[in-house]
Amino acid sequence: DFLCISLVNGFIQLRYNLGDKTIILQTFQKVCTNGSIWHSLKAGRVGNEGYLDLDGVNITHKVSPGMNALDTHTDFFVGGVSSLNLVNLMAVENEPSGFTGCIREVVINNRELKLTVTDPTGGANVGDCDGTVCGYAVCKNNGTCQVENSGFSCSCPHEWTGSTCEQSIHCSQHRCGSQALCIPQPTSFSYSCMCALGWSGKYCDSKIHFFIAKFVGNSYIKYTDPYYGKRDLQYSRISLNFTTNQSEGLIVWMGKGEDEDNDFLAIGLANGTLKVVINLGERISVPLIHSNYFSCCDERWHFVTVVQNQTCIKVYLDEELILFEDIDPHRKYTALNYGGICYFGGFEIGREVNTVTTGLFHKEFIGKIKDVVLFQDSKKIQLMKAEGYNVYNGNYRN
């Protein structure tokens, strides 16, 4: 499998192969080659349907049903490759050659690559395209970079300040407490404080302790399993109690949630019913959906348990077995390599649930969670000792 974007006789060309045949898309207009104009390029595919957008002009290509997953398992190359032998002959029209020009702001699956010296795993013969200390995006939030004798300076828009325009003027003198985040409120010329786990109050200066975690949206807890290295990942189990009045929301995500190679087990609500999704490494997410609609968003406490025995999945709701399915009778992948990471309620600030889960779940969880147990552990995990934000004390009826 491969996906390749190249410049061919002045035109941008996209080629991809999902295992059955090579699909080719090419722009109608040529790109400017005098080096003075930046072009915006978007390319990719959804299932087996490809798209290519150059400076706002979009073309798509629909193909007959077939393969719909890109299984590369290789390094990702920008501008060239370490050896021309790595290039599939069907990926380019002519003899493969490296790109000459400037590339910036590379975003893959909604994550920007850091094209720096330290972040890539390797590279050669790459220089600074700007040629000055300003470089690309040194000044944040649309600030303007100016070269100075001592380096550079940023001219900031009126609502931003700091050496690189990184701070809102509304947060320049904030009173948010320990580990809290200052959230600017431009319309009211003020700010609010988002509290780290274990803190509350207007300025996050009141220490709290709880056994029941209350999620209000834009909340999350990230728990790292200290026993992950000793787990038998072919036999996983998680159980918890939850209550909510919402019909949508991600309750728990066992997995790193970083890219499509990560295994995961997810529990949440979709259209008012319980939804469990598991991926053991085949990049095919198998959703298991309870048929009893609106049974979980009645503001009552519900007890859910998900048991993974290799590829056999059992889901219990309020002690009743509601789902039982063998997601891969061939037993190709049998272990849940979740990396020891469990998210509750959502993901880190700025990471949207709909994006991270690729549409499997649409919203953060709003409600309460308690009594979380992993595998066959004798003790409940202590959510208070994890990391997170915007989580409140749910011990009381509020």
C-alpha cells in the first residue's frame, strides 16, 4: 500500500494504492514555479475515495467498492526518500526524484508535523527556506515577525502580547492558581480559570478530594496504569459505574489515542444507547451497539463491564449480558496493546473527541463516573491520582 503526492510537469498528482489497484488524481492548473508564491495543498482519501485540493480548487475521484484501509507500516517521507529503491514504481509517473522547493505546515490527520532538526527520525540536505531568524510561524496568533540586530521581534495584534504573541492580554495578569489554565474571554474582556485535577473554585485555589468524578464537558482524566507491563493483554477487562442525562459522549478510551496504529477499547454513548468499540491492531474498528435505546441516559447509575478474551468480547450492562461477539474468528490479533493509558470523559485540551476517535464518538462525556476497576484488580483505581482538567467533585447531588 502507498499514498504519494508529487509534482509532474508542473501539475500536482496524487497516487494511492490500498492493495488492489492504483488510483491517480491530478490538478487541472499548474503550480507557479518562480518560487515567490506559496500554494495550499490538501490531499487524501476517505475509504477508497480520493480528493485533491490546490488553492481551493477541489477534485475527487470515486472508485468501485474494494479496499478501504491504507496499510503502510513504513516511515513517512517529506520532500524525498533515503533511497530511490523505497519508491513503488506505481507511485510516480516518471523516474523518482527529490523535491526542490519549500514545504511548510504539513498536517497529517489533523496533527501538524514539526519540521525541525530534532523531531523527525532522519533527513539530509534540508535548509531553512526563509533564510532569517524569523522562519515560519515564530510569532503566534498572526503576529508579524521583524528581523533585529539581536535576533527578532514580534508585532502583536491588539489582543495578544508576549515575546512571540503567545499570551492573551486578558490573561496577562490572571489569578488562576496551581497548574490551572487561563482561558481568555474576549467578549467580556476577562478570563476564566480551568482547574487541574484536584482543584476547584473561581481561581482554582481550593483543594478538593472526591471518589466520584463529575465531568461537565471539556473535561478529561488521563490515567496511567502502573501494572501495564505485567498485564496479560489477551484477557482485558474494565468495569465502572456512570450516570448521565446525555445521549452522546465518550465515557472511557483505553489506548494512547495518538494515531491509527494504536489499539484501543472504547465505551461511550451514541444516539442514547451504549456503544463499545474495540481495535486489536487490524485498523478495523468493530462497533458493538446495544439495541435498547435511551436506556443509559436516564440519570440513574448504570454498571458496565467489558471483557476481552482474545477476540471474544462480552459487554454487561447492570449485570446483564447484552453483547457477545467474536470480532475475528481467525484470531489474527488477540492482544489489546493499549499502552497503559486510559482516558475518561474526553482527551487533552484542544483534542476533539470526534477527531481523535475518527467519528466513532462525537462529544465529551457529561455526567459522573465512579468505581473504575481494571482487569481483575482487587482495588478501584484512584482517579484523583491521575492527571486531568475541569473535573469536579461528584460526591453530592449537584
